[in-house]
Amino acid sequence: MSLLKINNLSLGYGEKCIFSGIDACEDEGCLIALLGSNGRGKSTLLRTIAGLEDIWNSDENKEASILYDGKPLKDYSRKEISALVSFVSPLTDRTRYLTVKDMVAISSYWRTNWIGASNPEEEKRIEEALKMVGLEGFSGRDCTSLSDGEYQRATIAGALVQDSRIILLDEPTAFLDVANKFLVTRLLKKIAHRDQDKKLIIFSTHDLQLALQICDRLWVMTEGGFFTGTPKQMVEDGKVEKMFDVEGVRFDRQKLAFVPNEG
């Protein structure tokens, strides 16, 4: 039985459908890049999988379902969903005077007591998470003093502290330089593949080359539909080329990038 299964899902608002025909079946131990042009619904898809948005209610979407371990998402309690899924939002305004430790500790709220006090076990979990993302010794730092790359790694540490089986990230490398994009993506793959605690990690991105080089699988949202597969499969089948329909641009399979069409 697969950890995550999506059947015939459509995305929309009110009466308007923005994307339809989403089917996917994935398991732990996998890093997946969600690709597509702006406005395709990548963020909406991630938020729907996380249970932060209800499955779009429309006649064409009546048979849609999102299953975790074969059980519909709607049948899980909020606490159960917290154990299953963590969601990392795009970089947002930071809270002054909030330490890195406190920022990361917020993700363990669903396991703490009614006043949110952490115990020695939670303290150890926080320390281990910060160490894994390369922020050992940063506990007492004000989160506003972190660079964008450090802050993004702190948000990933929060997801590790939440200890969910699935981690969803919306544009985690959007505001990072090339070095930090590579660092964060490699970190996500390391977390997904950990022997003792494999994760299913899905993140949206516009960085096609990084996705093709590092990720295990791709989810591609195009005008022609929703496609899944390994990077090699998606390139060979021409699915990546369907991501953008822009005159004067073509996909170069050797460079693994969109380039000007000189012909």
C-alpha cells in the first residue's frame, strides 16, 4: 500500500477549475520536484495534499480523493495529520526576538502539553534537527539575523522536529543563490533517503536543472496534463518540454535546460 495516493483530483476556486486530472502514487524514501509554469496550481496542490485546503468541491471532482496509507485524508484528525504531513511555506516576514530554537520548537506543538512546554526528549529532537541542517550552535540566535539560506534550513529543521512522514515545501529555493539552492536541495534528498527514517518529500520549484540533476522523481503540471516519472523518463518522453509553450524557446536535452530557439 502506498503512503500517498491521489485519484482524479482537480483544483479550483468557486466555479472555476484551474487544473484537472491529477493522479499520483508515491512512497517514502523519495524526493519529488513539482514543476510547472506560474498559475498552474502548484501551491494549491501542495496545500490540498497537506489538508490546509479542502478538496475542491465541484461536480467533476466528486470522485477525487487523497489517501494516506489507504485512508482518506478527510478521515484523519488534525493531530493525526500533523503526524503525517508537515508544510513549509515560502519565506515570509520573520518574527523579531524569536530565537531559532523557539522557531523550530513551534513544530512540536502537537506533541506537547496544553501550555506548549517541551520536555528533554523534545529538546534533544530540536538539537538533532538543527545539527542535521547545519545550524548547530544557532539555537540562541534571533531568527531575523539569519541569512535566507540559514533561515530556509531552519524551516526544514522545524519539519524534522514535527517528525511527519511527508514533508511538503512551497518554493524552498526561490530566494536563494545558486550555492544555497544546491545545498538545500541536497539536504532534502539526504533527509528523504535516511536509512532509519525515510521521508516522502515534495517541493515546488522553477529550477528545472536542479530538479533534473538531484530529484528521484518529477511531478510536471502542463497545459496537456499532469505527468509523473523519473527525470530520465520525463526527458526521454518529452514531458518536460511541454512545461512551457513559449515561442522562440526550446528544451535542450543535452543541457537539460530551456534555451533560445535559434532555428
